[in-house]
Amino acid sequence: MTPRSTMKERASAALRDEFLRRAVKTTTDKLFLGRRLAQQSYEDWERLRDRGRAIRAHVIDNLDFYLGRLTDRVRANGGQVHLCREAADVVRVVTEIAARRGARSVIKSKSMVSEEVRLNRALEEIGVRAVETDLGEYIVQLAGEMPSHIIGPAIHKNRQQIAELFSREAGRPVAPDTESLAAFARRRLREEFLRADIGITGCNFAVAETGSVCLFTNEGNGRMVTSLPPVHIAVMGMERIVPTLEDLEVMMHLLPRSGTGQKLTSYVTIVSGPRREGESDGPEEFHLVIVDNGRSRLLRDPRFREALYCIRCGACLNVCPVYRQIGGHAYGWVYPGPIGAVITPLLQDDLDRWGDLPFASTLCAACSEACPVKIPLHDLLVRHRARYVAAGKAGMAERAAFRAFRRVFGAAKKYKVAVGAAEKLLRLWVRDGHMAPRVPGLKGWTDSRDFPALARRRFRDLWPELEKESPGQKGGKAHG
Ligand code: SF4
């Protein structure tokens, strides 16, 4: 796929990849079931979701205040804060630190924001080797790909494919069994940890009251990245703040349960500035890079502001019937699935290139139900579609079809005539009580699924009889 390909082209390519579809389905099923069980084990999950949502809403409504408080506390702890409006500012800040420290190698723990700004490429351009240490991220880095899932970046790869990548890296064959693969990654990454000049992490949450950065990892790599190299740079989206440690505790329940189905992430690391006198480990320098990169656009727009509540758990991906068929790469950028379809057109501020993403949804609302902070993702997708149409981006045929649809559905007489004619036409394709395959005009739909046979009598013709049977229950409640 070319970088300028459309969502439809990328999705079509993904649909032809049987392996990809199986792999994505298997993993998302597992994550989905894990989430259900982990949520059931929490006494009042709905109340917890409400608390999580309230915390996120409060922070986003008072973001200026909390950004100020966080900045003050980090500086008081001895750290340095860099506020970056654009991707280029992030790159400049990080590469300047690397140049000043004479860095040759950087180790990273998972950071979606650094993917957004293409930090690895920028570091490599100035001769600094950047190595991902989250196992999934390491795999996709070796493959030269983007993550395909927020939580499991390499869910589209099987062991054989990973073994090929590791063998190429090792210069010798690495067996495709889990033990050999894990052993290779552990050995290789350990060398990288020990020689790194700078550690770069993301930030699951920053705690405003203490000026701390909190990382959730399952491999312990976050701890090594934040404690071994002499410099730690944490890169965070400007909305990823919680006011207090007590609020962080709510997120500690919500995020792992929704993301991986765990009651608690294996390693929760809280970093509050550089190493202090008397401490045996930790970096000499701590930098917090706070990134806007389009988030202000969301903040200013009441239609999409709620997307900033997102805690990047990935639950909406696992339940989305579209994501489950096409995987993450079809979305074309860093953030896949329903949340990606909502935020990408806004963060990238390019309706021509990304305006088709919100159409990759059935609007079934499974994403909104799964979201731990109750973002109404399906509503946001509809608002995007309205924005796209209002900007005159819909095709001529589509606009004409919807104009006709409005005229027909807006007048009872026209509606009756149109439905009657459509019924007569469709009856021509009924064979032995079934619809024939490939109904003209519906080919795209009936190519891969059955069109149900038309009932002998229409519901609206049955309605008066049904009303007579239950005279007391008007308004459709009895049969609706
Ligand atoms: S939108 Fe909700 S479900 Fe999706 S990643 Fe964000 S927090 Fe998780």
C-alpha cells in the first residue's frame, strides 16, 4: 500500500490476508474474554467507569490548571519540562538533548506519542540508534512496521515470522518456539539496556499533585529504561494527567482490566524526577516532554472533546467488528480502531486524506459500551461523517442518493409507492422461497452473504390485525 492509499484500498488488502484476519480475531477474542472476566471480578464496575469518566472530564475541563500544576511539581522535583506544540518541536527537544549528551544509543519503552512524531527516524538521522524494548514494539521495529494494536503492537505476526526477523537480526537461525524467541529478545535487549545513553518512555498517566510519571508495563522494561541510562525523557500527550494519586488508583483498576484483562499490570512504575542524593539508582537528568500536536484542536471543539478522555486501553478495538476483520494497519496511522478513526482526522488535520476513516464503522456502538471511560465513540464517528459531508467531500452519486432518500422518506405517499415498487422488483429474484444470490444493485452485499427472502406479507399489512389481537397496547410497544 502506498502512504496515500485510501482506507478502502487498505481494508481490501487486509481482507485478502487470511492469516492476518485469523491472527487478529484470535488475539482480540482472547483480550475481549479476559476483559469480561476481569470486569466481572470487580464489585461495581459501572460505578468505577463513572468515576473514571468523571476524573477524565474534570482534567480535560481544567487542563490549563493541571498542566501548570504538573509543570511546577516536576520542576520542584528537579526535572525539566518542555512544552511542545508541534511534532517538530518534540523532535528538536529530544535530538538537542541527545546531541548535548553525545548520545549514540537510546532505549525506549512503549510510547505512542513518539510514534506520532516519528522520533526513531529523527534520532537515526542524527546517528543515534533507537531500540524499542517492549517485545511487541521490538518486533514491529525489526519488521519496519507500525504497531497494529494499541496494547499488542505485533498481534498480526506469528512465531515463524518473528523467528525470521530475529534470525536476520542475530545473523544465525533462531528457533520459532516461544522459549527461544524470548531468550533471544531478552539477551539482545539486555545488552542494549546496559549500553544506552538515554531512556525514552511514554507516560500512561502523569500525576499533577506529585509531578510523577506513571508507567504500566508487563515486561519490566519500563523500569530498566527509567533507571539504567543516565538520562530519562518521558514523552506524554498533554491530556494524560490525573490530579492525584487517589485518581491514579482508579485508572490502575480501569486500564489493565479493559486492556489486557488483568486485575493489575505486572509492573507499575512511578517516577518522580531524577535521582536524589543518597539514592542508588535512577537517572541524573529527567525531562518531561508534554506534547500538543493537534490535541488543542480536539480541546477547542465540543463535538470531539470527549475523545481526549481516552486512556489508550484498546478495548474499543477488540470489540469493533471492522477492526476485527482488517487489523490495525488498514487505519493507516498510529492509532487504529474506533478511537483511531475519531482522533486521526483531527490530530492530522487533513480531511482529504483521513476523512474516510470514520466511515469504517458499522455504528453498532460496541466500542462505546466497551470504553472504560464511556466515550460515546459511535456518536463521535457520526459527527465526523456530518463534518465530512458538510465540507462537501461526499461523492455526487452519494449526495444524489441521499437527496432522493430524503424526499421519499419525508412523504408517506412517495414512501408507499417506492416501497411497493422495490418489493415488486425484488420478488423477481425470489427462487423457491429464497432470494437468488447476487441481487442486481446489491451485488457488493450479496456477493458474500445471503439476502433474506422477502416475507409473503409486509409488517405494515399485518399491523392492523396485530392491533386487533392486542387492542390495549398501542404505539408499537407490544410488537415493536
Ligand atoms: S476510546 Fe475508550 S476503549 Fe478505546 S482505547 Fe480509548 S479508553 Fe480504551
